[in-house]
Amino acid sequence: NVTITIDGQKVTVPEGTTILKASEQVGVKIPTLCFLDHVGLRHIKHDIGACRVCVVEVEGKGDFVSSCNTPVQEGMVIRTNTPKILAARKLNLEMMLSEHHLDCPTCPKNGICELQAVCAELNVRQIRPQGEKKDLPIDDSSPSIVRNPNKCIICQRCITACKVLQSVDILELYGNGYDAVVRPLGGKPIIETQCVACGQCALVCPTAAIVERDDTWKVWEAIADPKKHVVVQTAPATHVSIGEAFGLPVGTDITGKMVSALKRIGFDAVFDTNWSADLTIMEEGYELIHRIKNGGVLPQFTSCSPGWIKFLEEFYPDLIPHISSCKSPQQMLGPIAKTYYAQKKGISPEDIFVVSIMPCTAKKYEAARPEMNAAAKFWKNPNISRDVDVVLTSRELIRMIREAGIDFAKLPDSAYDPVMGEGTGAAQIFGATGGVMEAALRTAYEVVTGKTLQKLDFEDVRGMKDIKEASVSMNGLTVKVLVAHSLGAARQLIEKVRGGELKDYHFIEVMTCPGGCIGGGGQPIPTTVEKREMRIAGIYERDRKMPLRKSHENPEIQAIYKEFLKEPLGHLSHELLHTHYTP
Ligand code: HC1
């Protein structure tokens, strides 16, 4: 241990503790703009000391030091709030502001911008340095995220998220001083890089240098069109995350309130992606059984996380045959809305407009993939729009709710609409890492053995450990499964698949984002590791309370097989619910 003095107070902390962390122990909050304790996972830190907002004075050291990456030493005497220090912090902020486009009222991060918050905390009231405003082009080439380099403060958090957390590594620091900029490799537009659209960069960006693309206006337009029948689906992870933006405890189950809000906004029908997650389990579970019985390519990889699919296409195209042919739940609900639901309700599929509320920026990219156009093909009618017309992230829905003047926390609960409104606990846990696997095992076990599963909770695949493993015995076969979340962890696993080390495994779940979809790139900001854990707890609590917890028991799933699809992996399923990826 090391004993030091901070602002006149003695404190003893473990060796290696930084000044920033030690200060917290004596009730001193040092502001930071670039530092992040955890980038998605506990073992990934970002402490490059670039912003110089966390500077402090250490007796005997001439210069100010950045507190986020300076470890304490025995006997150190530290001052954190002398007028000189406060003036230095302010000046550093003013330098940033002198180059910054100060268009806060119309900025997408207005209200959740860390630069704005730190300026308020430090009582910045003037900008003395006369910097030149940058005028770099905005990159809106991606369907998922928009990059505005004029708002970049070179904190480089996005580089850590992209390179260390996701191992995608398409961002670089380029140039020096005033000209320094973080940009996609070689200065290319994002769309021309290997970006997988996960949005983890947007989640950690302190300003609006990288944000989700805003598609809310398209939804307002559709709702205003009296000819359109506008339906909406809500992803599993949104059920426990929207509430925190409206002051409810993190992880609160706000399902009923979210449905009420969507009805008040004006959607004609509100459906649940949990319904199509149950449908996915039927198709993907039967696919796994089919592969095992018929010597298909194993291990099978889950296919619901679009960043993961893009990652494989970009970096491991040779492993594409391992990916399940199932579309994601989002992309299953879309074509079913424009076929089965349209028929049942007697609505022309041309008039149906499908909106998704997703925790994910990559879902925007997924919906825009050329092959996600099954309904138009089914009806042989090019006037039918894409299977999913617009994807909104959780943050965009939050903005729409605010825009509509809805007092979310006071809303009563409402129920989803029939046909595609019923979801089980198995579907709910899709939103957390390990959930798709657990849901699949609940169904596969009962289908294969014909017996009732006694213990539904597969604890081994739950939690924030980045790679998890379980095995289940089914009729004498030990089914071995693996789960990874974050693409950095996924890369470790699939290197082993490529090397032939995981031949005796049957099924691998990969979720692009740390914690699974609850930690998606479109989720409320900030999304910390602690918040990811609280949202996960909310997901499993909701599962525990559900009357039905296995996908094959969902009565609306049983109904669609009886009335329309006939059987899992059948002809119609192939036409509407499955796809293939070309290396
Ligand atoms: Fe997900 Fe999925 S769980 S991918 O994380 O399979 O986004 O929530 O909607 O499609 O169901 C996201 C969440 C989501 C799909 C489902």
C-alpha cells in the first residue's frame, strides 16, 4: 500500500492506483474527457492522458500531471483544485472550444455531450484563444453511423473501442496539433472500410464526432401518411434500457410503458421482436439438429447479430458455411408482417411500413442489405418496400418520445398487439450475452429428448466473462456450446475454429457488443460496464417472471406454423426466414 496526501487529506491506497482513483476515495471528483475506466469490458481501459482536463499538481514535480494515468507514489503530496490548476483546466477546455463548432442547440448530442457537461462543471464562461473552426466534410456514407470530424476532440476513445474491444481496427489518428484528426484508415469514407457498423465508437464518443444516423423523420413521415399501416417491433434489449433515459432505475422492465408510448406516437400496431426471437429459435434449433444428424458443417454459428456477420464476411469469409442460415429476429418479423399478417388482416402489403426499435446501429445496415427483400419477392411485386423499412436505435426512440411530449415514467402499461405480440422468457434473454444459446438449448433439449427440461437456467452461459462454455446431454449426445461477446473475444474463438481446435463443439453464439444487445451501439449514453450488468439483471428478472419461458410453447408461434409456415425449415421458411452469405 501507498500513503499519500490529497488536498490536505491523507489516504492509503493499493500500489499502482492512479491519482484520479485515489482522489475519488477522499471525495474529490477530477473531471476528465478522454479517460474511460472500462471500454465495454472490465479489462479494457483508455487512459492516454490526451485531454489534459484531469491535470493536478504534485509537489516536487514542475509540470502538472494528468491524474488518469499517473500512479501514486509513497509520500506524494497532491493538489487538485488550486486556482492555478483550475485555470489550466479551463484553458485546455477553451482551446478545444476555440476550434469547436459551437452549434449545441442543434447538435445530436445536445444534453448528453460530455464536453458540454465538463464546461458546465468547470464554469467555463468565455473562450479566449482565437482558434480557427475546422471545416472538414461530414462522412455520412454508412447506413448506421455519421462521422463529423469537426466535433472530434482527439480523445481517441473510439480507436480503443474499435481496435482493442472489437479488433476491427479501422480508425487512426492522423496529423498533428491543430490538424490532428481521428479518421477511418487512409482517410476513406467509412463505407469503404471494414467497419462492421457496431457503433461502439459512437457509444464512447464524448461529443458528436460519431453518432447514430438519425432516421426519426422517416418514421414521422410514414405515421403522417394516412395510406400507410405503420407497424413497429421492439428488440429484447430495449425492454430494460429505455427507462433509464427517463429517470427510472437502470434495468427496469419498461415493456408496458414502451408499448403505450409507441401507441401514443401513432403506430397502427405494436409487435415484439421477442415473438420473432421465438421463431428464430424454432428455425435455428431445427437447423442445428439437422446439421448434427446429417453431418453438416459444425460448429454452427448464430446469425442474429449483424455486426458479427459483417465481421465474418470481412475477416473470415472461409468460415461463412458455419453461419446459421436463419435471418435475425428483426429480419424475420419484417417479411412475416408483409405476408402472413397482411393476409390475416386483409391489408395490402404495399401499404405496410415496418419500423424496428433496436439497441443496435448495425441493424440499420442489416435492414439495408440487398437480400433483405423477401416480401417483394414472395408477392412478385416490386412496389412492396423492403422487409424492414426503417430501423431506429433506442436513442432515436427516446428522442421521439421526448419530441412527442410524452411523460414516459408516468405512462400506464399497454399490451402488444396480437399475431406477433407474444414472446417467451427464452426470447427475452436474447438481449443478454448467452441468451440465444440458452434459449436454443431450452427448446433443442425438449425437441430432441421429448422430455421436460427440469432446470431452465443455464448459468454457465450467463454473465460478463467474455468467453463461456457449457455442455448438455441429449439422448446420449453431449452437445457442447461456446458463447462470446465483443468481436475481440469472438476473434480469439474463431481463430481456434479455423485452426481445427473446436471440431467437437456444436454451437457457438457470438454477440457483437459487450454484454450482448443490452450493450449495443444504439443504447442510452452513457453505457458503462455497471449499466450493462444492471440491464442484464433486468433481462433475467423479466425471464423469471414470464408465464412461458420456452420458445416452442409460444401460442402465436404454434399458430403461424399451423396456419402458414407448416413446419420449421419448410418451404416457406426458406423463402422468408432464411438467407445465405457468399464468401
Ligand atoms: Fe438483439 Fe436480436 S437479440 S440481435 O441483440 O437476435 O439488436 O435486443 O433485436 O434481430 O430478438 C439487437 C436485441 C435483437 C434480433 C432479437
